Amino acid sequence: MNQEATPRALRNIRAEEAVIGKIIGSADAYWQVSDYLSAEHFVVPHHRAIFAAVADCCETAGGPALSLLESKLPQEFEGVGSVEAVLQILIEKASDVSSALDFVDDVIVAWRERMGIELGRRASDQSKGYEGRRASVEELLAQVDDQDRARHPVSVGEAARSAMERAAEAYQHQGKKSVGILTGISEIDKVLGPQIGGTAIILAAPSGQGKSALASQIMRANAGPSLDPSSIFPSLSLSLEMSSIQVGYRDLAAMTGVSVRKQITGELSQAEFESLQRARTHLEAMRIYVQDRSRLTTTQIERECRVAVRRYGVKQIFIDHLKLVQPEKDHWNLVRTIEYFTAAMKALAKELDVVIWQLAQITRDGQKSGGNWRFKSGDIYGGGLVVENADVILGVVIPKVWLRENKPDQPSEDKPQNRPIWDAWLRNMQIWEDKAEFAALKVRSGVGETWKEIGFDGPSMTFGDRAERDEIPF
């Protein structure tokens, strides 16, 4: 709608000036209002332009420094004045405002009124036929649904979580201050220790051998409710392979033992269905965020990570997986792409003060060498620079998967010589029932490739002793 044609009651200029004035030069103020406002909510053209520029600065760089902000705007706003002068005036007008949040509702109320008038105009537009008017109205309604996020209701679970966080603050003196992020799996934590912000980790495994499941388990171990808020580390799962629904199926299976196949087909008993409901409630209380954005470039992934850290307070990020990262340049091959990406993630982990887990696969030659399931750091797909770019490398394998893929021929009357090999294979299948192996292929203190046994439950795809895996108080 044209600003001049907009009735004064539908233009809360003071509220717009307050919000814009507070977010200029302040990333914190922008992230406070970004869940509620976008540039489209503002009626004044240069307010829209400034908000969009601040958003770009916050989502692609460290924040809206004035010099950077001015570089993203024209030198002069037509009919208003120079950008530098306008920015300074807006900052001064908002100097007495305590918080940009105080004016968010006023901006949105005016915006809603404008949208109501626009809907009426589109519905009565006689220059279009019925179908044309209907399509125009539906298009605007879709835009309204996407933008209208103020005064949104919260679930009782969210309300309870907010109350519990306050109770936890009062009770915190009885808790133990966490010094870093742990996996929640004692065998692995004894080897790796707590991981602090700025750490880039490679989690490597052959295809189909549990790296995504282990990543999900680590996220759940760090995002659950706790009396000590310092022990909660919100996580982002940037899934380049699986959809968010697939991730949800997998988490429910891990927490209940009810297979994904059963969940999809609905072949459930009453007890299984009830356990899934309890698991869902438990997951709803966890601060884990899933972004299922198919293939992205390094630059796009960096942007998603920055947004998640500033909007949701994310402390650790999981990227699944390296081979699906889109080349930054058309002529780059996969190895060059992975090398560039891992170097960028190491720098980003330090910039954002987060732990970044990058899921990696093993080369075909690496899976064949050695005569068993164990691999070395040099076998990770992407080359030696991937190893150099990582602070920690954690390898994981499920021996039974390797054994099944390398099943020998059974002995027969024609091939009695196969008996020793076959018997050894059967013994190994029995030995490695409910077991996996892991190795810290690189740690800050040096390099080690000692593989260690760890418990593993196949139906739920969870690692560690069973007692440690009871994540839901059923």
C-alpha cells in the first residue's frame, strides 16, 4: 500500500521509529524482534530498507555495525535525507526506549489493519474475474500467515519450561556447573572429555553404520530438561539428507524401541502407541532444532548456523553429511569442496563459540583395507586436509554390519575348506551381538587409533550401556 494513501491510524510511525532506532547497531535488539517482525511489517519505505539491511548484517556477518549497515543502503533516501543522517536521527529518537520488544505489538497491529484493508480491496477488485480475485486473496492470506507471528499462543509445555527455568535459577546453587559439552555416553566421554565452544569435530563412519544415530543421541543427551541450566546445550541438526519427519521417526524409535517401519505402517500395540506419545512429549521439551534443507553451499550453511546461534542460542551444531555439501564454485570437485568446507567450519566454530560436528564417510578403499571393519583417519573421505581441519575425530563402526556385508560362502561337500572361515564368521557374529566400536582418531593431546568396545542396541540404534539409554521416565 502507498504510504501517502495509508490512513494515519494505520501508520504507527512512532512504534516503527522505536524499533528501527533500537536495532541499528545492535544485533541483540534485532534478534529479540526477529521472531515477530520482518521488513514487510513496516509501512515507511526507508524503515523497511533499514530493517532488511540490519537482518542481512546479522544473518551473514557479526552484526549491524554502522559502517557495514551504511554500505548495504543507498547513499540517500529519496525525499528524506542522507542515510547517515537518517540513521543518527532514528538512534536519537529511540534513545529513551528501553526495549524494541515494547513496540513490536504496535507495529504488527497497524500492519494487520493495513492487510485487512488490502484483503477487502483485492476481494472487490472488479478488474479481475472471480478466480482472479480468489487467487489474489489467497496469495495475500499466505503472506499474512507467514508474517503474522506476534501474540502467538504458546503450548502449556513451553509455559511450563519457562516456569521451570526460573525455578532452576533459584535452585542452581545445588547443581554442578558444566565445563563443556559431553556426549552422555560414559565410554566416549572418558576418552574425549568435555568439548568447549570453538571445537570442530569430525564424526566418521562407513555408510549405514550409525553416525547419524549417534549424532541424534548426543543431541538428546544435551538438550533435556535439567535443574542446572548450564548443563543444557541447545543443538541444531542441519540435515542435508533426511527430512525433519525422518529425523522425528528416528528419534522416536531410539527412545522407545518402536521401529520406524512400525511407526510408518501403524502396526502398533496400545502400549507402543502410548510409549511413542510419552517420547514425543519428552522431545517437545528438548531444545533441538532441525533444518532439512537438501544440498547447501558452505556460505549458505554458515548463514544457517549464524541464524540458529543468534535466534535459538544453539551451542552445538551437527551437519549431516560432508559429501552432500554443494560446491562453492562450479568447477570444484567433491574433495575440494569438503576441504574448503571443513576449514570454514573450524573458523565458524571459533567465531560463534560453538561445537560443530561434521558427519563424514569412509572411502571405498578405506572400507576394504585392513581385512576388518576398523579404519584410520586417513581413510576419511576428503583427504588429509579434513584431518588437519578437525580438532577431534571420532570414528564409529558396527562390526555386525561389516560382517554381514562380508559374509563368506558356507561350507559344502564341494567346499569343505570353507568350514574354518565360516565357523570364525559365526563366532564373530555372536561376539559382536549388541556391540559397536569407537576410536578417538584425533584428539587435542595427540593422535590415537585404539578401538574400544561400546554397547549398541540395534532396534533403537543407540550406543552405550542400556542403563544410560533410559532417557524417558516411563
